[in-house]
Amino acid sequence: MRVSLVIPVLNSHEVVRRQLLHFERMHLPDDVEIIIMDDGSDPPLKCDTGVATIHQTNETRPWTSSIARNRGAKIAKGRNLIMIDVDYIVPEKVIMLVRDFTGQKIHFKRE
């Protein structure tokens, strides 16, 4: 695995659904993994597509996004990580830049 995208989530079912559609349209290579860390959503998140995996933090404290993010990093198999909030829209170009990252500095324009 070359890059893992980790997204902590709590009760954002519709946003996750749209994110999954966004990633599905990209036709990303097999060495890109998308990990969604559900931090106690009610009801728990489900993934109907093969574009991402959803993991539960099983954390009893309410909304511990940093714990969810860190647990996602431990699960990740990618050499490089992208960690984002669920409401970020990540273009394919960014994923591919991180996928092919060799250690040189990358500058991203925030819009």
C-alpha cells in the first residue's frame, strides 16, 4: 500500500455517503486505501461500496476525533498518510501527489 487516507467521523452519515461517491468516481489505484474511523455514530456507519473500509473505535467517551485518527493511522497499511476531516474535499491530484511522495516538499493551495 502506498497511501492511506484516514477520516475520523461521528454521526455524519450523509457527508460520508457523499465522500464515498466522490472517491468512487476517482477510480483510484489499488494501492490507495481509504479508512473511515467511526467514533460511535448512532446508528453505526455502513459502507455499501468497496472504495473504503469503516472501522469502529469502540470508544465510550463522546467524540474523540484524535483517538479515532490515531487508531486509523495504526490500521493504515500505506507508506504515506493523509489525515483529513470528513468535510474536506480531497482532489485526486492530491492523493496521487502523496501516493508518489519521495520526500521533497509539497505545497498545497487551500481553497
